[in-house]
Amino acid sequence: MTTHFIAIAERAAADGQIAADELLALRREGWGDGIITRAEAEALFALNNSLVERTPAWCDFFVEAIGEFVLNGTPPRLQCSDEEAEWLIGQIDHDGVLESMVELEAIVRIIERAENTPERLKNYVLAQVEREVLTGTGPTRCGGDLSATHISAAECRIIRRVIWASGGHGPAAVSRYDAEMLFRLKDATLTEENAVEWDELFIDGVANYLKGFVFDHAQVSHERKRELEAFIADNRANVGRVIGGVLREVPHVANHFGKVFGKKQPGTDYAAKAAAGALVTDEENEWLEKMIAADGEVDELERRLIARLAAEI
């Protein structure tokens, strides 16, 4: 089916537009065998770059199809490997320009859906948004036209989705990289007319980094997921050996296995872990002081952040 799929995409690319019947044909060909191949995905990127207008129906299909290829094209499912992330970035960044909002949405949706993605992919999206804020141009701006330096509502939504995504640093976990990006954006747009969502995004994000915590095994690695899927497919595997491996990988399931097999396993004290995470350490405090002192003043957003942290002690 790949040959027919690519032929349809190439005809539409030559026209610079995709008709409803062509989009329907792509859906039928793409989902006919249950998978999107790399050749088909690359044909979709070429078509997207050629379109004069990207309709909502096209955008929905593009995001769905690219996500299906990256996350489910090769095992393990719902995982994005380093190689797949580099391919995806290469398709988008081939000419040094992120062409459209639909490409950005495709990556963001992958990060949201994935169990795990490389840091490189998440950081690429955040770098694109930061560049658009600082230059005033890009797909997050109205029509991609140049506009004043500020943080738009679209950019706030993308940043929030990415830094709290399950496939990022950890489910609902903000990293130091994320927090420092928020500070850079804040410093660069302090006197600008930012979207109303920005203030809470900045405070929520930095506070989450300082007072949140991430389980040691919050995400199963790409390699470990392959091992687990291989075990499921191999009926000769030793059940006890694999259960032991699972318990080492994800300790918090130990109590449940203990109940099933009649043996109580020592569990993680999550209340204590959460309490420890809520404390701002000396290292984190030094980092915060450094970030606040970077522009030589304590601004209104920083005062509100400090008040939030103080109120939660």
C-alpha cells in the first residue's frame, strides 16, 4: 500500500492543495494495513511543506499519522527512541525553519502520548517556542507574521503541555532546564504585554521544579520496555525472574505482588518522599537566588513566586 499512498501524497503536493477525496484516500491507504511506514511519514512531511493552506481536517490527519509512525511504527509501543527523535527533528528542521503550527503540534502530541521520549525532543520544542518569543515570528504567531516580542496564549499552552507531559522529564515534573527557560522568557518579556496565562505558568513551573519530586522509576526506559515486551512474547521465560526485574525497576508495585503471592515486600514511603521533595534544598535555594539576581532586581513575578514558596512551607 505504501506505493499508492506516496503517489496520492505526491499528486497533492504538486497541486499545493489536498482535496477531501485525496485526504480520504490517504486515510484508507494509511490505516488499511494498520501501520504508517517511514516512507509514508516522509511523504506526509513533503506534502505538508507544499500545501498553500492547511485545513483542520489535514492537520488532524497529519498529527495522528506522524504520531502513529513515531510511537507505534516499531516496538516498543508508545516509546520514542533516540533515532526516531532525530528523524522527526530532521524532517521538521531540514531547512532550518519550523514550517507550520501543525508540525509543532505533532511533536507536542507525541510527547504527551508517549511513555518516554528523549530529552532532546522535548528541549527542541521548548527551544523553538523560546526562539519565536524572542524573535517575534514563527508558527505560534498569527499567520507566522512578525509581531512584538511577547509571550502569546498559544506559546503558554505549548510550554505547559510539554513541561508537564508524561513523555518529558517525568509525569507532571518540571526539570531545571524547563525552569531556567521560564526565567529567560520572563526576563526578556517583563515589560511586554504577555498573555494572561503567562504569570501563573511561570510561578507554577518554577515552584514545581523547586518543590516537586520524581519517582526514581517514573518512566520505563526504551531498553527496559523492549525487554518486558520480549518476555510477554516468550512463553518460555521464567516468571519469577521477570517479576523480580519488574520489582527492581518499579519498586512501588512490590506491595501489590506481596499481597498476591503472600509475601509482604518493603515498600517506598511515598509520603516521606513527597515531603522531602517539598523542601527547598540549599542547592535549590542557591539556584533560585542566582536566577533572581541575574537581572539585578526582584520583579513582581519573582516576588509572587517567593510568596508562593513561603506559603507552602
